[in-house]
Amino acid sequence: MLKTKIIVTNGPSLKSAKVLRYIVKNSDVIRFNFSHAKEPEILDTIKKIKKVSSELKKDIAILGDLSGPKIRIKSLSGFDHVEKGDEVNILYSKKEAHSNAVSEKNIYLDYKLSDNIKKNNIIFYGDGELKFIVKGVYDDKIVAKAMNNSTVKIEKGINVFGSKVNLAPPTAADLRFLKFAVKHDFDFIAVSFVKSPENIKKIRRITKGIDIISKIETREAVDNIDGIIKESDGIMVARGDLGLHVGIEKLPIVQQYLLKKCSEYRKPIIIATQLLSSMKDNPFPTRAEANDIANNILDKADCVMLSNETAVGDYPIETVDTLKKIISNAESFIKNESDINRKELGINSIKVNKVNIAISVAAVDIAGKFKTDCIFAPTQTGATAKILSSLKSQSDIIALTNSEKVRKRLKLWYGVRTVHINKYETTNQMIENVKEIAKKERISRFIIVSGTPNKLGTTDTLKYIEMEKNKN
């Protein structure tokens, strides 16, 4: 079992039954990008995913990604490609541009950017494939010069380096999709362009139990990271926009900072954007991509996420297969180097201020010293498994629950595998159930971390069990 979880983005590339079956079998979470997908299409695909999941007897979680208040290109006139040195007009209202000459290149945005920009600011298109420098701002019109060649497409986003834009979630479109996600029982919602804890609080009032993942994409989000993590169920390092906002040269250090913060607060972290972007058009990755992914695994990120590679790429199966191989090799190295990252991540960074945390720390420590096969965590809410996961143990964590919802919510957590367990009324009954599961899976030495049956929040028991060797 891979400890690092895989999130795959849905799109046209996953339409065939063969590809979708492979994706469900080999990933943990399927993401729907609400910026592009239509509601009927989403529901149709979810229906297919659930059918395949049932056939494979494998849980798969569903994540909805809100588009958020991203500034997007709504239309173009006079061009669809720029050369280095070309000047373009950037406007908010199409009506304003009617006085311009037809020969001029005009970009129309869905936001009045001229109020938040000044001369010499840098405007990035997409994930930075095109860069403009602002030559001047004239009332509602921005004149900018292209710094390289690129094709320009509508619905693509733009970012401004060195300027704060007064936009925050949720937007009207976000609210519509939130209601849709609640109605259709999504497991996770990713919130784009979070800037403060207050953004999450607004969304929490609507989601009714759906886990919220905050996407860290701006300088403001990094500055407010403690409050944001506290209010969230996890974070996503959206490296495309984040790199443009903090500076690409600072991105690796910011990512390390976010990893440490998530470890401190015991929340999962997803690393996203351009993991295997070259495989959108090619069956093999670059060496730099393989190295980047391996380093994310050595850092013990909880999840890695594929975007365009699987949504619109030509090689979705090859991409996921490559990702799995890189993860497997990196995790094998960690297993052989048991002290790697222990100073900064996992057991040594946890504040032991509650009994359930102390019990979990002891379980991970014993599991490491005595090389147990796994740690079983019978759980009604998933809380015990989450604490064990946050310690980044080298022992597998098997969360036992009769709740499908809990099993799916644990799909983001490092090292956690879920197994259905029948409802039990007493501790002895629970232990016998665990022994039956262990026997079936040929597990001989294990630890059980549990609490009082049918009483939430009572993780207070650690039991080491060594069974007789299976003779079959």
C-alpha cells in the first residue's frame, strides 16, 4: 500500500470506461474542477465512478474544487497570439473598447483590474506562460507590453505580482456549487484563493459536514496560515498561482514552511500543480518532475494531485502509473531510512497535550521499535486514525469503521487504509473483530489504539497483540 495518497482530476481524458476503471482502482480521490465542469456532466461521471467503485469494492472520495474569485479573460478582440514586445489593452468592460482601433489588441477581464495596478507591475497569464509589464494605467484601461511569445485563450486566469487584489471567496458561483456539493454528498470542497480564516468560516456555515480544503495561492494566505489551517480540514499548496504571488524563487521555501505548519496542526497537506505536466503530451516525464515528486514524498506530504495531466492529457494511465512508481520508490527509501525527517516532521513535532495524542504517540513509538505489522484504529469519527497519520508512522494504519463517510474522509490522510468493521458494543467484542480481520489479512503482530465503544472522543487504550502464525 502506498502511504502517500493520489488525487486525480476528472476531465475528457477519463471518459472511456477502461481509463475510468484504472483511475478508480489506482487513486484515492477524484477532483472535479468547478471552473470548467457542468453540473449534469459532473453527476453523470459521479454515477459512473460509484458504479466502478462498487464493482471493485474500493472506496473513492469525491472532491469539488471551487473556482473562487480568480480574474479571468472573458473575451479577446484583434488577436489570439502575442509576440514579445507587442502592446495590448487590458480592460474590464467590452463597451469601453469600442473607441479603440480595430487593429489594437484588447483583452477583456471579468474584474476592474485598473483600480489595483500601477506602472511596472507584472501581469502573469495562466501559470506564468506569458508575462506582461504594465506601461501605464489610463482611467479604466491598462496598457501592457508582452515580455514573451504566447497564445492567449479566453477563460484563462491572470495574476498580478506586487499588487493586492481585493477579491475573496465565496463568490456567487461558489455559493451555487457549494449547494450542489452538499446536495450530492461530496466528501471534500477545495476553496480557491483563501486569504483569511473568515473566508473559511463563511463556507463552513453552508457545507454541513463536508471537509474543507483551503487552497494556498496568495501572499495573504501564507501570512495568515495559522488561522487558515485551524479553520480548515486540510490545505492544498496550489503552486501555480502561489509561485506567481510569492515569487517562483521563494516557492520551495514557502512549501517547506507550509509542510511544517500542517505537521504542527496535525492537518493533511496536498501538493498540487505541474507534478507531471510534461506527460500531458508525452508518455514519459522529465527528470526534474520525477525529482520534484520524490522530494514531496520524502517530505511526507499527505497527498499529491494531478491536474491537466489526467483531465485533458493524452496519457492519463501512463501518468498515474508513473506517479505510483515514483511514490513507491521514494517510500521504500524512507522505510529503509527510518529516521529521515523525524527532527522536523511527525512524532517529534507534535504537541502532546491530550491523552489521545499521548496514546497515539506511544503506539507509533512502540510500532517503530518492535516492527509491528500495523496499527489498528477502530474509530467512529476517524479522529484516532488522523492523529496516528499526522505522526507519519512507518507502520501502516488501518482505520476500522462501519461508516462509509468516515472511510472516504480518511482518503486524504497519510498512511491510512480503511476496512469495514461490524458494529460492536464492548471492548472485548471489538478486539475479537480486529483479530478476525488480522487473521484474514495474515497480520500477526499489531497494536490496537481505541476508546470506549459508542462513546466519542475517548481514545485512551493501547493494546499490543501477537497472534499465532497462520498455518495456511
